[in-house]
Amino acid sequence: MALSDAQRSFVFCKDAFPAFVGGFGSGKTAAAIARTITLKRLCPGQDVAYYLPTYGLVEDIAYQRFPALFERNGFDYKLNRQAATLQTDIGRIIFRTMDNPDRIVGYEVAHSICDELDTLPIEKARNVWNKVIARNRQKAYTVDGQPIPNSVAVATTPEGFRFVHERWVRNKAPGYALFRARTLDNAANLPDGYIENLQNSYPSALLAAYLDGEFCNLTSGSVYAEFDRALNASFETIQGGDHLHVGMDFNVGKMSAVIHVLRGDDPHAVAELTGVFDTPAMALLLRTRFAGHSITVYPDASGNSRKSNNASESDISILRQSGLRVCVNPTNPAVKDRVLSLNRMIHCDFIRRYRVNIEHCPDLVESLEKQAYDKNGEPDKSGGFDHVIDAAGYFIAYRYPIKRNTASSAPLRM
């Protein structure tokens, strides 16, 4: 089978941590196996580990496709199912599962490949990743004795905003290389009708992941489904003389603020403060970090009654006493109205007025992408994505409110 451009780039990638992310049928496992064989040819004296989510998949993939590939290429091999190893002309391949991270112990390899890592829950995937890296401690040498870096690669379907998105997109570090692949890119190797059947079987959100290999919210009912980190991106920053408009959410230990500037009458989120302990700390941060700017705060209206630090002072009083201008309605708008206000600014009639500096507001971007509705039809609060979105929402709902038509009645005169 001829490799696609994305597969070839992944197979021969020299970065320490390459990830091949693709839809169903995009050739992920084929690319992972090809990389394994390539590494074995390059470093026959050291071991390569191949990881799969369950032992059933080891049986179906490792014990079937690897021997078939070696037979087609005329290599001798010996499969030891009890030890889960494949001894070949070009060295040993070790097979392991990822269902129990505590069992990833007791051996050393030079290179590793994790197949379908993102199907694991995010905490388990993070634990597996750390365990796998710890096993990669054989010194790697090429066939002619030249040292090369160890590597850990991933081939996976994007399962929403899980570990692979966290590590290769949101918190990308040097050495982490991402290769995307669409199912269509591998159409020549798929049965007739395969892609059409996917298109007829899955809604658009799942097709983005399972056909195009895109990271997207797979939870039913994304609250801000129209937000797009590319289309809603802003490159604006705070300039001298800017008036800052700060949406603020009160939560002791988890206070959040989103700082906006206006360009024309369009709001741009250009900075964020998250995880701040209390209102006095937040007020001090705003006054010191953004000294020289006029600041207007648009807070959670319930701060009029909440006590943040001093039992005799409300959160809003603390803000005002700190010299900050406060704009707040007597009560908060209905949650659905606040959501509707923000969604209308994100995308309405093909216009995207709400913009976010992706680099300076990473928590806001993640929350806009990930927050879904809970079983009661309310924005989910269990994932911790609500604080920073609520902060931005209070500003938007105050300045760009949903205006509802009202009707009045009067006595009928005869």
C-alpha cells in the first residue's frame, strides 16, 4: 500500500513526539505499523513497544497485521503470545495494552507507538503517556552505530478535546508534531461506499472528527457550537489609552475576569485572569497589571450580596472602593439570555463580532470549545468551564443585551 503524504510525514518524522490524527479509515494503524517497521530497520539492536487500548485489539491488530506484513516482505519472525513479543530479523517488538497504566512497568525500549490513545479517558491517557515515556530509556542507535533520540508516537482518532488536543494543540511544546489526515485522503484503499455510509450515519459534529480528523466537541449540545478559534480569532492587544471592559465572575478561589477592548463597537477579548483567590486580590491585580487604563467592570450581579473577604462588604462594594468603575444590573439576566447574547456576538447572520486573542486567552478559548449542556438543558458546570465564560458573558449581556418585544395592555373604553 502506498503511503499518503500525511502518513509518510508521520512515519519518517524525526521529532520526539509525533501524532497522526485522522478520521475513520484514514490509515492511522497502517501509518503506526509502518513507523514501527521503519524504526526497527533503523535501530535493529533496540526494542520498539506498540501499545493498544485492550488485549482484544492486541489479538486483532498486533497478532494479525504485523505477522502478515512480515510475511509479505519475506522477513522471518517468531510470535510469542505469552510474552506478547514479536522477534524478527530486524529486532524485537513488544506489545502492551493501555487499559491498566500500572502494568506499564518492568521493561525498557528505545521507541514507542500508542495506537488510539485518545479513546481513553483523559486522566487515564495522561497517566499512560507518562508511563510510556518512562519506559523509553534504551539508548537508541542506528544500524551503523549512530545515536538518535528516543521517540513516542501516537496514531488516533480525535475523540473530542481530550488528551491529544491538550498535549499537541493547547499545550504544545517543542518536539510535539501533529499530522492530520482525512478519510478522503485514503479513499483509494477503502471499499466503495465507505465514505458515503459515514456521511449518511453521523451528524456533522461527529463527521468533523470521524471523517476529517478535526478536534471538536463530541458532547451532545455544545453551548457555543458556532465558536471557531480561527474564524473568531483576534490579533488585537491592549494599546495605550484603551478603555478596558472587564467581565467578572465571583467564586472564592476560582475568580475569573476577561479583559476586553473595543474596536469600533466590536468586543475583543485580549487578556484573562483565572484562578484568582478573592475579590480584593482580583481588584489589586486589575489596578496593578493594567495601571494607566480606565477600567469598567461588568460583574456577576449576585456580588451585591456575596461576601468575599470582609463580612461587612459585598464583592461589588470592594470593586468600587478599589477605584474601579462598575456597571451592573440589579439582577443577572436569565442564563439562556446571557448564552444567547454571547452566541449572537460569536456568529449571527454570517458576522462574527466577538473576537478572542487565542494566545492571551487560552482558558476562554478552551471553555468556549468544550462547554456542553447538561442533562437538564443547562450549561454544564461540572467540567470547570463555566467560570471564565460566565465572566465574559456578564459583560456581553450588559453591553449587548437581548432585546425582547413587550406588549402593554390598557382597559378597553366603550
